[in-house]
Amino acid sequence: MYFSPFEEFPHKLELLKQQSTPDGSGGSKKEWVATSIFNGFMDTPSTKERLYAMQMSVTYDRFLYYPYGQEIASTVRVRFENVDYVVAGEGEDQGGQHEVMRIPLKKVT
């Protein structure tokens, strides 16, 4: 059975990178600017997954599932439904199949 990528990855996400812009007084300010849009799937970790993370002194708020081959650097932010997240770990190839990746994200407060 064939699944469309939009069924597997129904959420539209933005990748943000930090850029310096002149502040008008000879200095500069840093701001997060959207650089690309891609589809993924934002998931909430289960209570069991959160407990394991707390036991290892790791915190995260969401999992992002995305297509294998999509690059997500540790220095970017991910915006979903007007909420920004930072990368909280390394991407994992789900099942070693080179199809779906998962990365933990932490909400920016």
C-alpha cells in the first residue's frame, strides 16, 4: 500500500537560522529567520519516554519525525504552530531503514 509523504508527514515546519542584522546605531542584533519549509510529524513523547529521559537528566518536549536525508543541524530552531523548538539530541534512523528519522526537540521559553 502506498502512502503519500503528506499522510506520513502532515505537519508543515520551518527551519530557522540565527542572523545578525544592523540595529541602526552601528551595532547589530541577532534574530531567528526562517530559511526553509519542510514536512514532518510532530509527536508528544509518552509518559514512559519522559520518565526515561528524566532518569538520564535529559529534557525534551516533542519528537520530530522527518524524511531520511533531510538535514537538521543542531544550531537551528524548528517552528511549528508559532512555537519555536531547539534540537535536544541527535537524529535517529528509525528501524535502520533509511526512510524516517526522529529527533527530540525542546520548547524555547
